[in-house]
Amino acid sequence: MSTKINRPFFVFNPKSYLYGEELLAWAKRADELALKYPECSILVTVPYADIAAVKNATEQIIVTAQHMDGIKPGRGIGHVLPESIYHAGARAVFLNHAERPLTVSDLSQALKRAKELGIQTIVCADSIAEAQAVAIMGADVILCEPTELIGTGQTSDSAYIQQTNQAIKEIDETILVMQAAGISTAEDVYRTIELGADGTGCTSGITNAESPLEMLTEMVEALVKAYKERG
Amino acid sequence: MSTKINRPFFVFNPKSYLYGEELLAWAKRADELALKYPECSILVTVPYADIAAVKNATEQIIVTAQHMDGIKPGRGIGHVLPESIYHAGARAVFLNHAERPLTVSDLSQALKRAKELGIQTIVCADSIAEAQAVAIMGADVILCEPTELIGTGQTSDSAYIQQTNQAIKEIDETILVMQAAGISTAEDVYRTIELGADGTGCTSGITNAESPLEMLTEMVEALVKAYKERG
Amino acid sequence: MSTKINRPFFVFNPKSYLYGEELLAWAKRADELALKYPECSILVTVPYADIAAVKNATEQIIVTAQHMDGIKPGRGIGHVLPESIYHAGARAVFLNHAERPLTVSDLSQALKRAKELGIQTIVCADSIAEAQAVAIMGADVILCEPTELIGTGQTSDSAYIQQTNQAIKEIDETILVMQAAGISTAEDVYRTIELGADGTGCTSGITNAESPLEMLTEMVEALVKAYKERG
Amino acid sequence: MSTKINRPFFVFNPKSYLYGEELLAWAKRADELALKYPECSILVTVPYADIAAVKNATEQIIVTAQHMDGIKPGRGIGHVLPESIYHAGARAVFLNHAERPLTVSDLSQALKRAKELGIQTIVCADSIAEAQAVAIMGADVILCEPTELIGTGQTSDSAYIQQTNQAIKEIDETILVMQAAGISTAEDVYRTIELGADGTGCTSGITNAESPLEMLTEMVEALVKAYKERG
């Protein structure tokens, strides 16, 4: 089974809010949605030590690590070994998140190792120049999240989304563009895809919702609908 | 079952050399030794994503994480959540290894979180002043490994071991002292325990041995013997 | 001339708010106060590239670097060479500030180099355990600033100040204790010294005052007065 | 006086080997060469606290900082404030050296601040992908130094130099390309410029030479000659 990320895609990113049994329940629900809507990819990010359990309990979602280091099996201690997360079941990884920024050189190494193993990379960038730099280094997905908007409930505006899309596709049109700033409702998801993003995602908009599982469902449905209508 | 680390103890630390099935085979072998010699504690360090599998396949060893961050469930992404590794089965953690050094403040936070969850801490220090500082901050085990000796095949000399022991026990006599610089034979293990260390450990001395599993066995036997004879 | 820091002492720490001519004017004013009240030490922290100009324009203040690295003359590029800041005129240095935290090992190296060169160290700690750890590693002055109070205008309470003092002096009674959380008026200075701190300091409380130079003067006078009355 | 870096250029980078009077003597000698060969730019990197003294004692060289942070005047402590090094006399800065790597985001911020102040940037990259990424982010000069060659006395081969040149000029042909791996003789300088580099530089090849000042002179002469002959 290929693990290439489809267009459109949705990332449920519970960060470090969830782990263990509770995370597992969420992942199973996301898996049901992924089986129901196989035309889109659903990624769930999980803490490293939860990767194996989530992988074993699901079929269709792309289990995603929060980070990995560009190391090879060897002396490293305390770093995240790509082979270890791959073996446990991760098929995608976030890199260079604002909470876990990477040096230019470490990002480059991590991207290289991800390609060797077949792990899809979602690389964060918080300006258009950074997004282009990251595109040149070979990201599979670029998350364009202006740092100042994270967690504020404000979405990126239409001009920003279109500029970013264009700047990235200019470098490499096969790179997927993710826009996820301030997504907190199904309408936000719809609008973001409508504006041209290849994928989106959400953290607190889901976990803090009155009916979280319903919110997750509605968001995935909005994603599928918007993408179909965009044509 | 208490997970307090006994005196003497042995740490098999394959760093990032092993993961997946091969690591599992080693962990099972270590577990047989741990069941055979219940008077000593045997710790096996594993990559984060391997914690659950190793825990599920073993009974007696203390599954040990290579690092963790002093965070609480919440926004962090890319960090190592203590609750996640605990839930997966880790009951001990290395902190401040030369390959993953921590700021004073981050170490202090990680020690606090470890105590809250019941995770034993093995904290690295590469000078006597640092060992005392770390003792005051509340480590359970201190690994006194002069950075310049790591991986050279040279063991710490007797004066260094005794000075370190004394300096640490002066601060808190319940702290266990681990000495592991340059351990590559069962004789090195014997001598280190004889000189007063509470525990020791090994990486390449085992994995590079002609008969690795035999070497692991001999080292654990030397540990038990030296500790008994020391009285 | 000895550069040992006297009891009491006052640190004017304009962080990165000031540089060049404006910083020079402030430093000269602080120098006049230092000459008028030679019984106390007045330290002024300055950006690295301003050290020489400030030293050349002043007589009595202790020119203080914002950080240095524990390196020796050699290959390092981009780090702060102790010999370079000493030659330019720095006789004290902040280490491990919350905005520039150091690993346990790097702090230990920096303290060692500072002692070799005769640079006084002001080491930050944000809990009592960290303050004791830092005391054992050999700081000359410890700044006990609970991270959560920095810049809030709230001072540390009396119990915190006394506990910290006691915890540090227990390890080494020659270490000076600095308390500077939330100092924004001359009364705050008076109260902090009265409660037993050896020194204090201020940033925005001075630069944001209606009459900044007057505020600096009043704070130094309050320091001298409180220390005399404390007896 | 414009501080734009000319083609060809030579960087004397004594890292942290030199400071104070000894550095000053070297800088003066480099300045004589810069006055004699005004058609090339000569840059001298110096520790932060030496910038002002070197600037005051020289006329023509471009005084270069070893690093700076992309911060604005404000709260930062322990970071390198761009305004402070500019005021002291720095007109160029190294960024992202292997010994002081920057995150993608911090590099982007530092480049932005450098442009605002008129500080030329020499950005290090250790692969062609990284060089292109850095070109897109807006470096003025890119130093293509394969990390594994630093300090080995081996120069980059002709194919590497030409590939790098092409990859960078493809993104922006105004960016200058510096090649400096393993430069230890005037012949190395000649060959590197002949192969198409816009500039080069040296550390230990000069300071360890039998007659260091003569070596510096010969290297600058080789640079000028090669560039003229290249046409």
C-alpha cells in the first residue's frame, strides 16, 4: 500500500494533549473516516511512544511522527531515529515546527533520511521565503503557518494563501501545500480548501469542541466537499 | 511491582544502534538474565518508538527511555512527553547525556516530572562539580562519565571513581552512582563494582563482541559476583 | 584595582534596549553614582560590541557582559570568547539567563573560564534547587529570579527571598545573592535589600521611568540606605 | 563609502584564535593590503568585543562579525544585537557557520535585519540543496563549505565548485560565491578563483604559516592575479 499523501488531506494533530488510551480512541475514529472517504488522506500525529499502538489499531490513517532527527542507526542517544519510528508504523513526519525548529543543516539531513525510508515530510515554514527554501530542499508537504497566528483562532487570509501556493508551486508543482492557521470550524476547512490549499488540519478546534468527534467528522466532510466543488 | 533500581544494576544501552526486531531479541535475552538474577536490576535503553514493543515482550527488565522533556500534556510538538513514554512502559530515563545535553532549567523540570510519574532518572555529569549539582537537583542515579573517555575503551581510574562516589553520597547517600566509561569486558565490570560503583553499563563492548549474548551474560555475572564479594 | 563585587551591589541591565551613544550616556551617569558611592558596586550590562566603548568612558562601574561561552582561544566562530570580552574591559558576566539558558556542562565550562580570567559571574536560577546546583558549581553571584515574575512588576515575596538566601549560603556563604524580580521603584530596592538580598537590579523600571536618570539615582541611594540600616 | 563586497574578495577569518592587540596587528596588515589592492574586498572576521577597536584602527577592510541574531533592540539578553555590531563598525556578518548553525526561521530573521541595516551577509551551506535554499532566502555571499572538509587541508574539487556556482547563480546571479575549503597556500587561492569562485578565505593556512604576514600577502596577490587572468 502506497503511503503517498493524497490531495486533499486532513491532519488531526493533537500535539502533546493526547496519549495512551484516549489518543487511541481518537485515532480509531479518524480511521473510520479515512475508510469512509478513501479519496482523501487522513494523517494523525502522535507522540513517538504511541506510534506502534496507534498503527496496530488502525488501517487507513497515515500515522505521523511529530519530529525525527536526520541520524542513521549508530551512536545517537536521545534523538529520534528514523528507522525506529518507521518500524513502529510512522509513514509521515512533521519537521521544523515552530515548537521544534531545525537548523538548515539538520532539516536537510532529516529530509534526506525521510526520502531514503519512504516517510512523507510535512515541513513548517513561517514566511514565503522560508517556504521556498524548504521547497528547494525537497519537502513533500509544506505547512505555511505564520507563527503569529498559531492558536489565535484567526485563519490566514486569501491573499496569503494564494501567494504561498504560487511561490511553492513555482519551485516544484508536486509539493502539497497545507494551510492550517486558525482552523476551528468546518467552515474554516471548507474556505481554506476552496482558496486553493491541498490540505489542512486542526488541533484545539477539535479537542475543545462541544462534540469533538462530530467536529472531526464535519471537518473531514467539509474537506471532501470543498475539494470536489473546486473541481 | 516497584520499579526502584536495585544495587547493583546493569544498563545495556544500545543507543541508536538497535531498533525493531533485533532490539527485541536483545531485550528478551536481557530479560532472561534479569529473571535469573533478580537481586540486581537490569535496564535496557531503547528508542522512544520501541518502548511499547520491548515492554510487552519482557517481564523483569526496566525499560528505559533515552531522554524525555519536562513538559506536561499540552501544546508541545516534537518533544518527548513523559506521560506517553510512561504509558508505553518506560520506568527509567536517561537525562543530560553528552549527546543530548539539557539546560539547568530543563533538567530541573524533567526531574520534577519524572518524580511525579514514578520514572527513575539516570542523569549524566562529566565532572565532579556537575555530579554534585545534579545530586542536589534530585537525580536517582548519576552517571559519572568524563566526556573525554566515552567510547575510547578506557575506564575511569580508581581515584576518580572513589572521589565521585564520595562527592555524590555527601550530598545524598541514597543516590546510586553509575560508572561506565570504557567498559568493554566482564573484568571491567568486576573492577568497577569492586571499586565502589553501584552500577555500570555498556554499549559497543557488547554489540561488537565476538559473542555478544555471551558477553552480556558474563558482564551481568561479573556484576553480581563483584557486588557479593564487596559485601 | 580589584573587581570583586561589593555588598551591596546594583545592576543596571538595559538588556538589548540600549547600545551606542545612548548606552554610553547611561553608563557615564551610572559611573558618577559609582564614584559617589564607592561602598557599593555598580554593574552595567552591555552588548558585546559596546564593552570597549563603555569601559573607555568610565572609571568605577563594573562593565558586565550579557553572556560568554566557556571556550578557549581556538576554532570557535560565533561564540563569545572570554579573552576577547576581558580584553575589551568586561569584569563580570551574566550566565544562564532565562533568555540565554546554558546546559549544565556549558555552564560548568563557562564558570571555570571566568575564574581563570578573573571575571565575576552572575548566574541565574529560577528555583531553589537550581540555585543550590549553581552554588555548588561555583557562581560568584546568584540571581534568583522566578521566571514567571520577569517583567511583570511583581517582586519576589519575603519568604522566597529568605528561603533562597538560606539555601545558597548553606552551600557557600561567600556567594552573593541578587534578587531583582519586579523591581520598579526605589521602594522596591529598599525593601529587597532590607529583606536580606546582597544586591538587586533593574531594567525597564529605570528606562521607562518619567525621569530615568533620577530613578537610577534614587534606586542606588535606596540601596545604600537600606544596607546601612540593615547593619 | 559603500560597503558592498567586490568581486573578487578575500576573507581572513582568524575565528577565535586571535583577539586584542594581536588581532589588531593582523587587521592593520590586512588593511594595508586592502588599500594597495582596492579592486578586491578584504574582510576580516573578529570577535564581537573586538569590532570597535579593529574598525577604529583600519580604513579599508570590511570588519566582519562572526554571527548576529535577528533581534531588534529590546528584551534580548545574551544575543548579538545587529544595531550594536553595526554601531561598533561591522559591515558584514557570517551566518549559519557549522560551529554556529541557525534554524531556518532564525536565519531568515537575521537576513532580514542585515538588509535593514546594510550589513552584508556571508551565509554557510554544506550541500547544494542548502546553498540554493539560502540563496532564496536572500544571502549576499554564500560559502559552500562541505562540512567534512573544514580544517582538513583538502580543497573542494573542480566539479563541486562549478556545480555550486551554477546552482546558486540559477537562483540569483548577483549572489557572490565563496569557496574556502582547505585553502592553505597561495596556489589554492589562485586555483579556486580560476575555477570560478567570486572569493575565498583562510584561517589556519595563514596563522600557522612560517611567515604568516607574507602568506596573507601572497594569498591576496594570488586572488587579484587569478581574477584578472580569468577576465
